[in-house]
Amino acid sequence: MKPCVLITGGTGLVGNALTKALLGKGYEVIILSRKLVSPESATPGLFYACWDPASGKADVEAFAKADHIINLAGAGVADQRWTAKRKALIRDSRVQAGQLITSLLANNSNKVQSVINASAIGWYGPDKNPASNDDKGFSETDPPANDFLGTTCQDWENSSNHFVFGSRQFWAAADRSSAGFIWTTSWTYLSI
């Protein structure tokens, strides 16, 4: 039986490239989407399931099939001007997704072995000394910035960083290393 990866946010730029790479390596992929995708458009090994983090609803069977979960869900940061309403959507779409994943795994039978929760480079805020040549950069132990993106990333990670399944307990890995801006005109520029 092929290992199964469930991807939230799988219809975006990174999710599409990741799905293609995983299918190419022999994984089955389930993409959670707020919109139902017709089965006729599906690629072999690629399945779709519905969820709506804002209402707390999801296809529990999709979670039961997953061996691994990659959470990329969240409204696009650069898609629109940051009004108060848009900022709330950016934050809430990430936090609600994390909370729903945590709740579903804690309250339903599953075989999940790992959870990767996306985050973003916005955690760190701006470089306070960009003219310096010390090459220090940022590290995983640096605290979050006290701005909108820093607090959003912190809330996002906190929404789904610790999972308990009966006697199993683990922390989700959060990747905030380089998810700032991704420029591409072709999927070949993304290497997964």
C-alpha cells in the first residue's frame, strides 16, 4: 500500500508543485479543498476531499487515510491590500486550519506519523542591520517579530504545534526557513 500524504492548501503554487513531486515518487495524495473537485479531473493517485476550517468541518475519512499531513493552508498574503478585514482573514485562515487539524487528529482514529506545518519567514520581521556583513542572519531560536506577520506566524504555529493521539504524542515541525516570496514562470523552477 502506498503511503498517503494529505495536503491542506494543496491547490496553491507550492501545493501544486509538491503534489506533482509526491505523485512522481509514488505517494498517494489527498488535497483538502474548500471546493469540491470533480473525480473526472483527478490524476491517478490524486484524491480530493472537502473541508472548511472556518466552520470546523472536514472529511474525517481523508484524515483516517493519511500517513503524513502537510499544512499549507492560508489566504494569500500578497493577493490583496491589507485592510483590517484582509488581515483578519490571513490570520484566521491559518489558525483555524491548524486548530481543525489538531482537533480532528485528537478526536478521530488515524495513522498519521508526521505533521509538517508551514509557517513563513515573516516570523523574523525585517533585518535590523541589513548593511552589516556579519552574515549572522536569523536562526530558529530567534523570537517572532512584534508586527502583523510575526504575530500571525506565532499564532499559526501555536494553533497546531502539539499533537496527542492516545499514547502517542509529538510536536509538529514548522518550516519558516524560506517561505517568503516564490517567483516562478514554470514548475521546473521549484525543486521539491
